[in-house]
Amino acid sequence: MPELPEVETVIRELKSKIIGKQIQKLSVIWHKTFVNNCETDIEDQTVRALRRKGKYILIYLNTSALIVHLRMTGQLLFIEESSTQIDTAYLRASIQFSDGSRLLFNDKRKFGRIYHVSEPEIILNKVGIDAMSPKLDIAKFRTMVKSSKMKIKSFLLSQKYISGLGNIYVDESLFRSGIHPASVSAAIEEFAIDSLYSEIRKVLTFAIKNMGSTISDYRDANGNMGNNQNFFRVYQQQGKPCVSCGQEIQKIKLGGRGTHFCPQCQRMF
DNA sequence: CTAATCACCTGAAGGC
DNA sequence: TGCCTTCAGGTGATTA
């Protein structure tokens, strides 16, 4: 479900709500959700900071950290103590804070994970540079794209080179930069790589401004849907006319994923 | 190195 | 109505 803009939205909301709060109890309902790789007690630790790398949410505590990945249907919901009726149908874990508020982890498909680690870098070192990182400048992006023989869609979808992009935002970025998703990365001309770089940034920034995209399950930390699904140009737009040329948007399978594009506007390199 | 397939899970939607 | 197949914001393992 969630890609970079959705995860970013959740983190921004949670920062103002849970930093400084003391964890009283962690309850795990679906055992596979919680992976404990650290002996330290979670109980009595205080939330110190939150940050994101790609689609990973890092919650720093006093002497250890929680790393959350929402995968397809995960949700992190913050609940005030006064809240009553909550839907527990897909509740997989929850954190109770000492002031009575709670952080719920809902996950319909059970793919999501909460890792408890002493050293977050062990997981994060396998994840590529964040797509919104200032350190990912145009020169670095060019070098990375030019040195891969993968199809550009698969390259962008892989998290080991650049992290944070998923199926929606890859399709949208490739459309806006006029690149066919099956193009070989290394064959893409520099002007198009530069365009892809700036369109990725624009697409992600705009989606964050819209609180992410909700296809079905995504909710932010307050339980609200995103808004960005109303602005898709190709994702799930198959059969509709391209906003730019009027040609019918196509859907194919690429790298095992549904892939949406305009056969007229997106050039094969 | 790249690609394809399956596995992990649940539910919605479409075909017959 | 009911059964069966396919598909879904992700990723990791395994096999060509």
C-alpha cells in the first residue's frame, strides 16, 4: 500500500503526537507482526524521534528502536485516551502509552512488520538512498540510471538503489517524463533522465501535499484517507484517454506488476 | 547481473 | 446465489 508520500504523511502526524511519550505496554495480537531482535525492554522507554528511510518508519527510543514497514495494508493509527469504539478486526499490535493514548497497528493482509532493534542501521544499510534525499542530486541519479541494465520500471521499483517509490509513483513519474516503462535504464538519453529526476521529485512532493493516495486501505495516523488518488494520470487509468494526447492508456504486466502507460507519449529507449 | 515465479495473507471484483 | 480465478500501494527467497 503505502509508498514514500503515505509513509511521510504518517510520520509527520505521529511526530507531534508521540514524541516524548512513555511506552507502558506493547501488545502483539498476530505474532508474526512483531520481530524482536533486541534484548532491551520496550516498556518504560520514551519515544525520542521519528524518521523515514524509503518506506521504513523509524521510531527511536532511549536505548533501542522500532522499525515499522506497512507493506500492502498496514496502518499506524494514533488514538487519544478518550476514544471509545475502535475497529479491532485487523488489529495486529498496539502500543499503550503511560498517558492512556495508544498507537495501533492494523494490517489486513498481515505482511507488515514491526522490528525491535538495537542498531537500526543493520536493516537500513540494505535500503538504497531515499528518493527525496538532498544527497540524491541530479549527477548521482544520472550515474545510477546509466549504470543499470534493468528495465527502468524495475530499477525504480527496487528499493536497493533508490528507496521510497512504489507502483503508483513509478508509473506516474515515467508518464510525466515520457519514458516507456520497459526502456533499458542505461539506454535512456540524458535529457530524459534529467526529466525523470525532476518529475519524480514533483510527483512525490505533490502527493505529500495531498496526504498520500488511498486506493483502498491506506489511512493516515488520524484514520483519514489521502487525496492524491484524484490526480492520477496513468495509474489505474487504463482504457481512458491520455490527458496529453488522447490515446488510450494501456495496462501491461512488467516485472510482475501491473504497469500503466501511454503508448503515444512514452518513448522506448 | 537480470528476470521470472512463488510465497506471505486477505478480500474484492469479475466471469460463468 | 455460488464457485473459481485474478488482482492488489511490497518485498524476499529461489530458480533459470
